[in-house]
Amino acid sequence: MKRYLILLCMTLLSAGMLSARIAAKIGDREYSTEEIKSSFEAYKEFNQSSDSPEKQTELLKLFFDNMIAKHIYDREVKARGITVSAEELEAEITRRPPSLAFAIEELYTGDEFDYDKYLNKLESDTSFKKGLIESISDTFAFSKLLEEVRNETVIDRDLIKTQWLSMGNNSEARIIRFITKEIDADVTEADARTLYEATKQDYLREDGRSLRYVVFDSPATHGRAQHYDGGVDETEKADEFLALAKRKGFSKAAKELDYEVFETPPFSFDDGFIRGIGRDLNLMKRIFNTFANEQIGLHKSNMGGIYVYEIAGTYDHYYIPFEIEKDQLMLKAAFLKRQEAKEDEIVEFITGRSSAEYFQEARRRGYEVFEKIDITRDSNFGEHGNIELLNQAILSTFEGDFTPLIEDQGKYFIAWVNRHYVRNEKVWKLTGESIINEVSKVERQRHLDQWYQEQLKSLGLLYPEASVILK
């Protein structure tokens, strides 16, 4: 019907030369404003277009695109010498009724087109057959042309097989990412302490030490020598204190010389640092060297500072005190409260409705829904990156079923598995021919599309302006 309509429009264009103004151009063929207007009016009648300016503009472009297509097809049919015989046309209308036939009520039985009635009318009504043949004569030539172009496609069966096998096993799925609202999580010290007690084993350490120490300024940290108290520098003061501490005891010596004593909480070598002093590998090695058997010592830090210390305690095992971890525990407790609220919402989503309603409800709530094909164990999910657990869940879930809920770095996902693809020689023997046919269809159409684009580029085109034609 569409090809018949284009023929009618072209006939009207050829008949109308009422204005010298060029409104459109296809190759060397120029069209006046009145030619385009009159043909477009006929085109609109068949298409029953809306009167809105936007729809009219779209229809005008479609009308002219069809004119361009007919120009290309007519030119190429002639150039290739494509002909259509009466036998071919009769065979075509017998095999496939043209659209005009479907508009005849007498060819229907109830609401269904009756093919037997159609064949009987072809045999008994010569004018009916002639009319149908005339309606498809041009379009059938176009069909032969398009098939000829498609047949130019080169299909490499071995390459298709190699590429198919190289894709390996994969799956395709539709995935929901739950996007939940953040809530304000008010936590107290009691919440933090409860969490500490519940996870206390996380704070268990073995082979610990604690220190008492007095710190002196290091001369190396200043631009000039540091002398105090009548010319005694900090190193001398540290040595003096060390000697006294070894004779009288650390605490008594500090009290006698009026030095402030600091004490560390327990620490282990694996901690890598001493609270109050910092990261000092040499000091850590010295303290945990069992052969040194040194209870009181002096250490000059590379970072500045001289420490005279006493090992205050030795522990087979200990727990990092709550007071030290309190701030981090408060943050963790708040995070867990927010996570719990998120998980409650997700559990309500999953258990509160049937799986058939998941995607509709997910979109209503503003959750992210996306499709993913060619899923393997190493697949990435866009901005979410590689989610190993989600990949594994999809690959191990039956077709037509949902994966379990997957959590990854605070993000929650669930996926509906559409299909699994297994690619090996055994499967190829069973499905290879159909795969080649499917690929061939795609490649043949791609070649036709490329050919058509090349034809378009060879033409000088001037589209009619909607503001001129539609006014």
C-alpha cells in the first residue's frame, strides 16, 4: 500500500508545475512548492495524520524520505537491469496476498482473513487479479533489488563459529539495585558499648606490652643546641633520669626530678604503633625483643624526641579498651542502624509481594533497573564495577528465577535470570546452523543498510521546509 501511495504522489508531482520556486531536490530532480504541497495532501489522506504541527512536520519528513527511497530504487532497478515477469507477479500474489486484498470484506470468514476465499477470487475474477498485480509490480521489483543487494553479503561460516565459541558461557539478566533513603541514626554511648561487647573478639590481641615514659625534646629537632638549667642539654637530662630510674625505680626518679610520667594502653607488635608515641618500628622491635630483657631503656626517635621508658605491663592477651575505640564504635553503630533500616525496607519489598510485581514496584519506588547481557564471572556493571558475588549468583541461578539478595560495599542487588548460554562443540552441533542463519540475517540487513547510506551520500538532497509547505 505504501509503495502504491508513493507512486500516486510521484504522478501528482509530475503533473503539477504550478510554481517555479524550488522547494525540494533529489539528485538532479527539482520540485516546486506547489508540487510538494499537492502531493503531500494526497499522502496525508492515506495516513490520517494528526493536525498538530509536530505530527505534520514528522509526516512531511517521512513523506520526503519515501520519495528519496523510491528515487534510489528506481535508479538502481534500471541500472541493474532488474525485470519482473508476469509469472513472478502471479506467483507472488498467490503466495502472499497484497495489502489491498485485506480491505475486501467478502474475503473474511468472521474476523479472520480466509485464504481459500482469496484463492477462489483470484481464479474467478480476472480484473481482481489484474488490479493486485498492478499494485505490486513496482514494489516487487524493489523487493528483488533489495534481495539482490542482501545477497552480496559474504558470510564466513568458520569465522562465525570461532567467534561464537570464543564468547564462552554467559548469561543475561535484569537487575534491580535498591536505592533506599538515608535516615538520621542517633546513637548513644550505650549503643557503642553494646556493639563493643557484641564484637569484643575483634579487639582481642595477644602478646602485649604497655609503657610508662618521660619524653624529652631532641636537640636534632631545633636549629641550635638546646641548653637548659645551667647548660645541661636534653640528652644529658634524659641520661641523668635514666641512671636515677635504674637505681631508684622509674616512678620515684620521675617524682624526685619532677618529670611528668605518661602511660600507654596495651599494644602489640602487629598494631604497628604505640598510642601516645606513634609509629616507630625501631622502638617496637626493641620492646618486643625477648632477648633484650630490658625493663627500663632510652630511645631516640627519628621523628624527634627522646623517650625514657619502663615496660609497665606484659600481657599474654588483652582487649583494646572501649574508651580508645569509642569514637569509631559510635560511627559504626550509626552506620549499622542505617544499614538495618535499609535492609528492613528491602526485606519488606521482597516478602511483601510476588516476584511478578518486583520490577513494576521497583520502578515506582525509584530503584535502579537495568539489563545486562554476556554476564561472566568477570563482568562489570557500569558505574557499580565488578560485583563478583552478583556474577556468581546470576550464573548459578536457574533461568526464570531470582538470585538471592546480594550486598556489595553497602549496595544491594537482586537479579532475574533471563537466560543462560552454554557455548561448546556439542552445543554447536545442535544449534550451529540456526546460529549461522541468525547471524546471516543480521549481516545481510547491515549490508543493505550500508548500501542505502552510500546511495544517500551520492545524492544532492534538499528537504522541503515545513514552515513553507505547511502554512
